[in-house]
Amino acid sequence: MSFKKAAAELGVTPTAISHQIRLLEDFCGQQLLVRRPRPLALTRAGERLFPTVRNGFDAFASAIECLSGSREEKPLRLTAPLAFASRWLVPRLGKWRTARPDVPLEVIGTDAVVDLRSGECDLAIRYSRRTPMDLAGEEVCRDAYGPICSPALLGRGAGTVESPADLLRYPLIHFDWQGWDPEAPTWRLWLAAAQSAGLQPCAPDVGNRSSDLAFREEMHAIDAVVAGQGVAILSDVVVSHELRRRKLVRAHALTLPGYGFHVVYMPQHPRRSVIREFADWVRSAL
């Protein structure tokens, strides 16, 4: 029964409240409030309308509170490159669950670029040279590529690996970059870098060796390396879990620069605070 108190509750002016009441009365075709003498009072029409209006606002408030309260309970949907999701993210998910047990994570591993505008995912880990300009986000790390293999494979080899030429005694494992970057870190580029560094007299043609293995998917190449089937040029970030546990080792110190891992999301995403927290967690887990 006070325009002033109603205005304070709704964050508008008393004049705005008076205007809205007048519009409502015009729409109903009846006076709803008796304005003189003060204090305000409801007319008979106002008394009939008031319970429905009150219950309606209460229902709106309850529904919005329910949605807001359950927002953090919904899984945070993340898309990430398949090899990164499988080899880096999955082994560390227990630490995220310990840090934020109230924010479950749903991981979609795919090498396809998912459009975040569609709402299919809340955030993405993009693997590229720079952060996408049309999204909010940040680079959390960069990787490097070098020859990596199983320690058991080196144990079966003839002698030690002292030069890039020594690696040619082993099967070389290749995987397809699908042409998305002509400067992708492949065996051909690595051997050319070794030649430029004076570590090898020439860069041999490694495309037609019968002992080598080639895969379409990076994940399959990594599986073959873990199984001791050869040496591959791999990301030190993607296989960091295996390197740390000595399931894999660096076969040579020479590396090629890789790309950046970027945590990105829509600029006005309603859960951007927890997304930024996830980005900080990724950085700390590296």
C-alpha cells in the first residue's frame, strides 16, 4: 500500500510505479486503488485481482530461483581435441572433482570445431596458434613436439640413440594432420630441422619405408607408441602423463614448436566465473 516502498523493492521510481498501475487500470477498465485520502486502499476490483497477481509474482520468483540454484549443479559441458581429452584431461579429472565437487564436468572429445554459439557446449579447449578472436578466453599452455617412444623399444634397439640417424633404425610412426597446417610438426619437418641444426648430414625420405606405421588418428599413433611399436613425433603436453610415469620417454632432445591450448567461451556466458576457474585449474595441473 505504498508506491514509495514498491518502487524501492523493484528498483524503480515511485512515478514509474504509478504509471504502471495506471496502465493496468486502463487495461482492466476499472480502478484498482483508492488514492485519496491516504493511505492507499484496494477497490473491490483490486481485491479480486490482488491474490492472482501476488501468486503470479511468487511463482515467477520461485521458478527463477530454482533455475539459478540448479545452474551450478548442471554439468559444465566441455569440448576438447580427442587426444588431449583422452591422454591429458581424463587422467586428471579426479583433481577437478576434488576441487569443485559441486560442478560436474561433461567432456566431449572431438577434433571437430564445435560452435559455442549453438549452446551445445559451455566452453572449449581449442588447439591453435592464437586465441580465436570472436570468443573470450585465454591460452593456458603451449606444447613442443619431439621423438617419443616406449623405453622398452629402446631396450630392444641396436645401440643407443645419439643422433637423429640412430632413430632410423626403429619403425617411425606417422599420423595424419589432415592438411590443416603445412608446417605441422611431422617426421619430415623434424628431420629437416635436425639437418639444419647440423645433427644429420641429410634429411632422408621417410614416406615410403616398409617398416613404418601410419595412422589417420593421433590417438591410434599414441597407442602404437605406448605398445612399443615405434617412435613418433608427439606433443609433450598430450603425453605428459605417460612421460611423467616413464611409460614413454624422449628419444631425442630436439623439438619443434607446437601450438597453444586455449580455454574459450562465449563472452556473456552466465557461468563464465566457473569457466575461468576451470581455466585456472587446467593451468595449475600442467
